[in-house]
Amino acid sequence: MAEIINTINSFPYNGISAAKLIANSSFESRLISLEKGAKLTPHISNKDALLVLLEGQIDFHIEETTFKLKPFQGLSFKKNETHWVDAIVNSKFLLLR
């Protein structure tokens, strides 16, 4: 059954917030919001992933490389790569994996 999801517009900027939008045995999508200055600490993903920036501006770090993302830009990355995120301004992104 189809379902309209209104979470994105109303999702708050309060430090770091995350919500699982959809998940099944082969796919997951998460909405993440970062308040200006918030940082996701270094971590790894157990699946290949795609990040799509919806609002704001972030620095996305993978190993020794930094990508400066603006709204509607996406970045794909492989599992088991150390990565972290810095919010330059209030930002929201989708993580698809």
C-alpha cells in the first residue's frame, strides 16, 4: 500500500536527529537532520550507501577525502569505509542503503 510521508518537512533541527523512513530485508532509508555545527562521529556502514542532501550544506568525509555537498547533490560510498559528517548550516539528508 502506498503511503505519503510528511516527515521531511517537519523534522526538527535539534543537534542530531534520525528517523527510519522505510526498511525491509534488502533496503533501508533514513532521514537525518543536523543542526549547524553538529558532527556525526567517524563510523562505518555495513552496506553500500547513497547520501542525498535535501537542505543545507555539509562536509562529508571519507577516509582522507572531504566532499562539500549542497542541496540536491548525492554521494555514494562503499561499505566498511570510515566516514563522518560536519553540518556547516542546518542540514537534512536522506541515507539510502
